[in-house]
Amino acid sequence: MNDTISSDTRFLHAVEMGLGAWQWGDRFVWQYGQGYSDSDIHQAFLSSIAEGIRFIDTAEIYGSGRSERLTGKFLKETDQPILIATKFFPLPWRLTRNSISTALRASLDRLQRETVDLYQIHWPTPLLSVETMMEGMIECVNRGWTRTIGVSNFNQIQMIRAYSVLERNSISLASNQVHYSLLNRQVEKNGLLARCKELGVRLIAYSPLEMGLLTGKYTPKNPPPGSRGGRYANLLGKIEPLIKLMIEIGQEHGGKSNSQVALNWVICKGALPIPGAKNAAQALQNVGALGWKLPDEEVAKLDEASDKIIH
Ligand SMILES: NC(=O)c1ccc[n+]([C@@H]2O[C@H](COP(=O)([O-])OP(=O)(O)OC[C@H]3O[C@@H](n4cnc5c(N)ncnc54)[C@H](OP(=O)(O)O)[C@@H]3O)[C@@H](O)[C@H]2O)c1
């Protein structure tokens, strides 16, 4: 393993895949309550845990706190040690570093825990400097409310500023959570993935299934419901060749599904995917991305097919 990884954050590099919990309560993007319920979500959680997933990513804003509350409730019912990551959202009235520890305290109450394993700044904001945000995060570590500190949606410059403030305080930046999938490879092209590896910062890949598109179940005639329909209207018409190639490659590996190929590709790139799941069937299928590996030639073929779509 990379020498630059500190012993405090090493645990995150040992996690191959996690489970995203944005769907757990969100009505606006994910239509929570339509087609899936708390009991489906509970089954998604239980199936993931039964199959060895030990890392859950939530946020205070997911379902306005419902995702954290459900996660807390489910955690009470298992004796497995589960790593929990949540996030601070820099709402425009949160203008001091103290707002960060106040927000984390409220998250801990919803999660019914005394500490989380990773606390992340959800998005950078011009209203709070990176330095002030990191001071607030350090206070959370000092209070014992989080084991490690991460950022999300930070570009290289912002990430290095965060890294430097923490380094001066002998703390390692654990992670940067960013959009990364076969249909969004900005982090490869702009050097962020390489820089994360160099610094020993774990790149956590969100939307690794491109919000369901990479499963192959959506087409221009059958677009995803809600806001995803508009967001992906253009892209949907172009992805067929990639979806076909993913099916072929999945067949080479004994019938792996598209979601499994998509997640395995992210893992092969050295990132930690956190697919969201609404029910047990999705969760179980996604766990099947583990325990095998795409060879380099197939990763290269997938890169080539994706390049033709997203340039
Ligand atoms: N830091 C950030 O700013 C940020 C932003 C976005 C996400 N995230 C995190 O990343 C996690 C994952 O990203 P995401 O939720 O945006 O997208 P994703 O993981 O790419 O896609 C999840 C969606 O795909 C569909 N799906 C999942 N597994 C499937 C399967 N096996 N077969 C068929 N359909 C399947 C489901 O939706 P349908 O069934 O409705 O299609 C599911 O809700 C989130 O839960 C959240 O924790 C963070």
C-alpha cells in the first residue's frame, strides 16, 4: 500500500466498496415513497451488510435528515462494526467554523452515535474559506465526534488547501468524494484522481452507476423518472454502444450485470464506489461487483467506448 497513506486514514483504503444512502428519504431526485419504502431500504441495508459491505455514506441534507435517522435506526439492529460517513452542508447562514461542530452534533443525534468515522464538507462555498472549514473540522476531531476528515466536490486547488491546513495540525485529509463513473471521467482528465493517489487521499466515487444509467435499464424511450429524465435526455441517446460492450464484457465473466461491470471498473481505477440502492435486489446485485477483477485490456476497451461518448 502507498507509503503516503497515514495510519489514521488507512482503514478507508481497505474499503473496496460502500453503500450510498441519498435514496433513503429523498423525494425530489429519487421519489422516496413511490415504488420503494422504508422496509425496502431496510432490506437494502441488511442485504449489503450480510454480503460484507461495511461502509455507509449519508449526509445531513439527504431527505432533510431522514437518511441519517434511518441509518441510525438500522445500525441499532446490527452488531456488525459499520463505518459511517456523513457530511456538513454549507448552507448560506452557516458562516462560522462553530456551525460545523453544531451540525455534526445534530447528525450524531440522528445517527444515535457518539462518533462517525468520516466527516466531509459536502461542497465548497465562497461564504466560508477552506481554512475556516478545516478549523471547524479539526474541532470535531478534537471533540472526538469524528475519526477522520474528508471533503467532497473539491477541485485540486481547494483540496490541496484543505490538505495543507490539516497537515499543519498533524491531521491527514482522508478523502475527496467526487462524481466518477464510466460516463463522467473528469477526475481522470483533470488530474484529481492522480493527485489523490499521490497524497494518499482516498477518492470516493459518487454516482458510480451514473444515477442508474449504466445499469442499461434506461433508454431514450424509457428515461429515468423525475429530474434525472431532463438531466440525462441528451446522454441517453448516446450510451447504447457502451451498454452493449458492458453486456459483452459481463458475459465474459460468467454473466456479470452492467452495474457490476460499472462498479468493478471504478475499483480498477483505484477509487471507492458508493452505489445507492433502493431495495435488496439492487444492493445484492451491486455487491456482486466484488471478488473478481476486470483485466487491463477490458478496462481499456471500456475507456475507449466511454471516450467516444463523453470525449
Ligand atoms: N457528495 C456528493 O455531492 C454526492 C452526490 C451524489 C451522490 N452522492 C453519494 O453517492 C451515492 C451514490 O450516488 P447516486 O445515488 O447519485 O447514484 P448511483 O449510485 O450511480 O445510482 C443509484 C441508483 O441507480 C439505480 N440502481 C442502483 N443499483 C441498481 C441495480 N443493481 N440495478 C438497477 N438499478 C440500480 C437506483 O435508482 P432507480 O432504481 O431509481 O434507477 C439507485 O437509486 C449516493 O447515495 C450518495 O451517498 C454524493
